[in-house]
Amino acid sequence: MRWLVLAVVLAFVPAFAAETLSPEDTVKRYLGALKAGNFDQAYDLVSKAMRQGKDREVWVKEQKTGMSFADVKIFDFDVYPGKIEGDVAHVPNVLSSQDRFVNQLGLTEYELYTLVKEDGTWRVDMQVIVEPGDVTKWFPPKAKAPEGGSH
């Protein structure tokens, strides 16, 4: 009987844990899911707007296809403390990745993720590349702007 109770409790832990993730932890899980090619997990971490009304199966298939076509490789990421204003958060991240079209040389990218709170849960809503002139606004002094600028 104790095992059954434990199994039932553990079944609800992931759903509860997802609801209590900070914006930074949400971005870490999202990027970790993308790096691992786990788009099914990433689906649960993105906003309704980012899903564009697509159900899980369609969205996951499109993400897999796009990442494969662009030959995207995520090597590493370093999420920095974000800024929360109500139900919107901005979380900076330094990404080390490479792809076939935009970042062929594998240059470090300074990103800014916008998250929104939906049903009490932080969800990734948008990502932009931070322009070199704005890096100091979002990143501590040790995070130098990448050589060659942003792309």
C-alpha cells in the first residue's frame, strides 16, 4: 500500500514542479530540452503564442524538422538572473551553438528570452539576439560581447 501511495504522489510531482519553476529554471529546462532534442518536453515550456495554436504532435514535428534541416547544434548555455515585471520576465542567456544558416561559425550569442505567466506557470514566449551595444544592460561585466558582433 505504501508503494501505491508513493507512486501516486510521484506522479503529481513533475506537474507541480513545473508550476513552481522560476523564469531562469524554465529557460534552463527549455534549452536543455532543445539541446537533447526533446521537443515534447519543450512544448510544455512554451507559451500558447509560441505554439501558434498547434497541438503537441504538430508543433513537435515542426521543431524536429526545422532543427534537423538547419543542422542546429547546441553546445552549451549559461542562463543569467532575469528581471520580472508582473506576469512578464526577461531572462538573459549566453548560447554556444552552431547551425547551417545563421551561425555557421559557432559564435557565442547573447540572447534575451521573454517569458509570460500562463495559468500560474512561466512559459517561454520569445527569444531575441541582444545587440552588442545592449549586452551590458543584461549581462554582468564578466560576460564580454562576442567578437565579430551579433548576427
